[in-house]
Amino acid sequence: MRFDKTSRRLFLTGLGGATLAIPLLPSLLPKALRPVAKAQEEDVPRRFVALKTYNGAPVLDWYPRAKVGYATRDVDGTLIADQPLTTATGNHSDGDAYYGHHAPLTDLVDGGISNIFGPAMMPFIDQMNLFRGLDFMPGMNHNYGGYLGNFGLNTNGTGGPVDGAQINATIDHVMAQSSSLYPAAPSGPRVLHVGSRANTSSYAPVDPSDPLAIGQGAIQQAQAYTNPRTAFDVVFGTTAPDPMAGPGTSELLIDQVLDDYRRAVRGPHLSAEDRDTLEAHITRLTELQMSLGSTPGVVGCEPTAPVDLDTGGEFSVDIGDVATLFDNLVDVVVLALACDATRVVTLDVTKMVIDDGGETFGMGDSENANSAGRDNWHFQAHQWDDNARRWLGQGARWVADRVVARLLNGLQETTERDGESLLHHSMVMWSNELSFNHLNYSIPTVMWGSAGGQLRTGRYVDYTDWDRPIRFRQHDGSVIEGVQFNRLLVTIMQAMGLSPSEYEREAGRGFGEYRPVGKGDGFARDYDESNVGDPLPDLFVG
């Protein structure tokens, strides 16, 4: 059957103008236009995924300990990265320059990089960076948006606004308004928010045209899709995508374009390369639709609504439901990025599974730390006895092995048109609400991918200035200067193609509150503010 231009237009744009965003198929164009189309084809887009876990973290489980050829620190037994970075982090107030240090992750793989990053991470260490010494500047307590740059707002239960600190939208929404990231409007939401509870770690501007507006009244907390089927329908269906909207349903465009897909794939002019591209795209859609409960068979079968995978309240932590929820949420994320329906995703992990010597149970986050029980993540972070330490480390290991590894596998197995993986062209960041106890020094943070070669990878990088005095210690962590977390956010935004004018309110001051407001003299406060607008030392290649 001949493939006509009207059908091709329908396949590419879908009913109602909602694009399925498949790659360009040059072999279907007139011969004279094929070289032009290839020449005008945009660079492979960059994608960003931000994953967040909550409460104080078992920081010693994040970092490498004893490894052959490396010394360890007397204070906590963690590995000493002994290769100095070539660029100074900055200068302290006494004028002395200070440097971070690094170690190749390939040196640290024996027995796993750390208690959290075990064998499941080994396929990705060449695209991985594990950071230590990234510090929030203001004296924040429990918060939602700190790791994405809103350093001025605690949760309501811990005081709300940080006195004297700037309150602003988070970087995901700043990037989403950039023409560098989105030269044209995406078919799905500009930012896809998914997670195990509706309140997210993201803050959107009330006025999307003014993403740099400041003040509590200028922003609103984004809401996540907590049901994978809802997220799938929003990304690929006819429902108008709204990153602030709650659950909704819609008809799936994949079912509307099946006939056009069949005509295209049987057409005599489709090249082998384009046929493979088209088949791979449809296969991804088919597999995800089936995993969400559709009738088995070809893509065009009438989808059946999946089992409701919302896991309910904060302590509804059936281990099977929690695992299934995150499996499906991750699959939706991979598909949305692979189909270029969105380029920015946040994933909030507020539930996890603990495997404690064969006894398995779920744990959920709550702003209420007074509800005692092993299923209360927040309570256990405060409890901090031997059981709590062990359980929190095991939960973080589950997140790494079950959630993060599945995401990385999906991105790694998706090949872009330049032959590189989708992971290579992405940045995946996993960070935490706090570090140890209620403090925010050395926020546990790890990244994978390089945004298409924009970052150096494959290293454990410690920006802590261990020559400084440790002010005090809590929950296995040290209060000592590292580098401003703001500089990681600057690195991310520049790697995603943004210029400083798109995210800076004041030239050279980077993004977010950079002053140590709310921290008294007993805290580590001696940072170099003159270069807070620069990317992290020895990370950004550009």
C-alpha cells in the first residue's frame, strides 16, 4: 500500500496536534530534500533526570572505604582520594587556595564502590561521578527543593522560609523555559514530575514567562503523577500536559496512529535504517503499554486500564506495590525521554524496600517524625540506632539497585541517531534532602551521563577541604567546608546548553541563595563567593 503524505503527517503529529516525536525518517522525503533534511537535523538533544531521596542519610554508606592502594581517614574510615584537581575550588578568607581531590572509579570497584553502589552500578562507572563535599549554603532544615536550587524554603513543619534567604523556582523549570533546551514546544510536559507522593522536590514559577522571579508568592510546588498509567497518558495521550496538574486520563495516541505505522513500515521507499528506527520506536511503546496492563498483542490493541499503582498514603508500603510502582514509573520516564516527548524529569522516591538479612519490609517518608515504627523513614533517621543505620543503608541500596539501575539500563540500551546511548546524552542526578541528621554539609550526590560529552566522568570527586578544622560531628558526618552546591547547579545548566543570562539574577552569582544565612559562627562558613557563579572545578568540559 502506498504511503501518502497525509497519513505520514498524521503519524508524526497525531490527532489534536500532539506529537509522538519519532525521529526524522529522511528516506520518505523526495530525494532532493534528503541531504537538506540531514543537514538541518538538530543535534541530539540533551536530557536531565533528577531523583531525590529524603531525610538524613547514612553518609558513610555512600562513600568508598578501604581499597587497595588508598589510605583512609582516621575520623571516619572513608577513602582518601589522593589526586588533586588541577583547578582550585577557591580561596578562603585568609587568601589560601584550596583544592578538591579525585580518584578513578575503576580503582574502587573491588567489592563495590561503596555499601550503596554495588555490582548493579558496574556497567555504568565510566559515566558516573560520585561527589563528596557539596554543601547547601543557608541553614536549611527539612526541605523539598534544596537539591534543585530553592535553598530558601524549609517544609512547613520546620519553619517555612529560611530567614534572609532567597526563595526561587528550581532549575528544572528554569531549564524548561530555555530555548536552548526546547527550541520548539515539546509534545509532552516541559517537565515530567513522577514519584510516590504528589508533593515534589520541584517549584515552578507562577508566571512561566518569569522563571527567575523570587519570593514565596512567585513560586508554586509542582505536583507529581503518582500513577504510571496517568503519567503515560499525559506524555503520549490527548490530555493537555500540565506539570502542575494532578491525575487525569486520556486516550492514547499510539492506538490512533497504528494504521499509519503499518502503511509506513510496508512502504517501498522506507530505507533499512529508517525501518529499524521506526521499529525500535514502536517496540518501546508496545513494551511499556503492555507493562502498564494493556491487552497483550500488537500495538494497536485497545488498551486496558492497568491496576491502580498508586501506593496510597505515606505508610502504605507493601513491598510488592512499591517495587511495581517504581518499575513502571521508571519505564515511563525512559520512554518519554527516548521518544523526546520531554527532556526534563523529576522522580521523588519517598518509599523504599528494606531487605534486612532476609526479612523484607517497606519504609515510607513522613513529615511527622513522632510516629514511631520501622516503617517511618523520618522517625528512623532521627532514631539513628544500630537498626536505623543499617535499615537506611539497605533502603538506599535498594533505590540504587532497583530504581536507579533500571533507569540507567533503559537509557543505556536506547541508541540515539549518532550511535551513542541516550544515557551518554543525558544527565541523571541522584541527591538527597539532607546529609547527616538535619545538616546540609556534603549532600550525598551522584551523577551519570555527560549531556553528550559536556562533563568529565568516571571519578570519585571529594571537594571537602580536609585541611580545615572540623567544627563538630553528628550521625557520622563532619561539619567542614567543601564547595557550594550552587556550583553543581551552574554546571548542570551550562551542560544543558543554558547561558548565565538565562539563570542568573545577578551577574557572576550563579543560581540560588549563595550566602550562609542562618548559620552561626559554630558552623563551617568560609567559602569563596567570588566564583560561586562558576561551574565545579575540573568537571565541566563544555
